[in-house]
Amino acid sequence: MARILITGSADGLGRLAAAELIDQGHDVVLHARNEARAADAMAALPGAEAALTGDLASIAETRDLARQANESGRFDAVIHNAAVGYQEPRIETVDGLEHVFAVNALAPYLLTALIDRPERLIYLSSGMHESGDVVLDDLQWVRRRWRGAQAYSDSKLHDVILAFAVARLWPDVLSNALDPGWVPTKMGGRGAPSDLGQAHLTQVWLATAASTPSGGYYYHLRPHRTHPAASDPEVQAAFLDACAALTGVTLPGHS
């Protein structure tokens, strides 16, 4: 059985994935942005091992989450599930960063760099990543006019770029990204058309299957097309450089 950390698992797809993994007998560690939500998560999933806390909109709290994770013991897999959605206004985090980018892209980067390397890494992206733009000189939406859906699409493209970069740089780790579908969660909205019952199964499979590939992108257990920029080593390197400059943390293996 595997030991698995799932970010953003107090509700939504993260909670569904956690419940499925617990039912399969795996050791699951939850994550919520504060103590109250962590307590709610543990109450909803009493079979979970523990719940860690940290607001992913804060670099300091994200770093502390990585510390908590490492002190709790090694993970076999980390599922980077936490995200904010596409209807968000432009607001700045405590670090002065645009918060969709900070939560959806920068936090997974920082956790990847700081958590002791697991055997598997899974990054939740979105079909909207195919409309994402690589604008690494304006990640904070200072120059561009704010468009929440575009900011979300960009951040989900960043997640695929990160997953593919890790797969290339860390050949001993199975690193993949996926599209869970547009499903009726709190973030997706009631009118979302995809099957909620299928949305969490790909991340469960990628975290636990006896043999999975690396450097792939999946939708409902099947390989799926991706934005061509995600596979470009130069784009990957530029994105990693940008994240390192913002956090002061370089991804091991990237120079």
C-alpha cells in the first residue's frame, strides 16, 4: 500500500480521490489551507492518516507545508490537486503575486522542489490549458488586461509544463498531468457537464497502478493531447527559472 499526500483535499476532487484511496487501503494524508478546514476534512474522512495545513497563496506557508510533509515521513506519491478557478478577480497575495498563478502554478512548483522526492507526482491540469499562453514576462498580469479564464488557462498550462519538466529532469520519478474534466464541484459549478464519478479516478490510477508511464497527460485514464509548449525543453527551463526567481528555490536537477 502507498502513502499519498493530496493537496486541497478538504473538499471537491481532492476529497473524492482521498476517499477512493482510503477505501483501497492506502495511507492518505490530507491538506487544507487552515486548521478549521483540516478538522472538517478529517471529520469527513476519518480513515485519513492526518491533515496538514498551509495557505498555498503564501510562499511562507507553502514552504511550511513542505516542512510538515517531510517531517511526517516519506510519501510514495504526491497529488497536486489544490487550485482556484477561472472566475476569480485579480487579487494579490501576501507576497504581491497574482493569486491564480500563485496557488495553481507556483505552489506546486515550490512543493515539488521542497518535498522529499516521492516515486510519483501527479498534477491536476484542465482541458482549458490548451488555450493557455506562455507569457513568462507577465506572469502577474501587470501588463495585460485581466481575464480570469485566461489566467486560469495559463496556470493549468504551467502545471503541464512543470509535470513534463520533472519527468525529463527526474527520470527516477513518474511525473504526469491530467484533465479531470469539467465537473460539478464548487469550482466547476452546478452546470458542469462531465461525470463527477469519473473525475478523480485518473489521479488515483496514476498514484497507485503497478506500472504507469512518465511525462504523460491523461483524460479519464487515456492519453490526451496537450499544448505543444508543454513539451518544449526551452519553455520548461524558462518557466522553472521564473519560479526559482520568485521563490528563491531552484528545482533540484535544474541549472
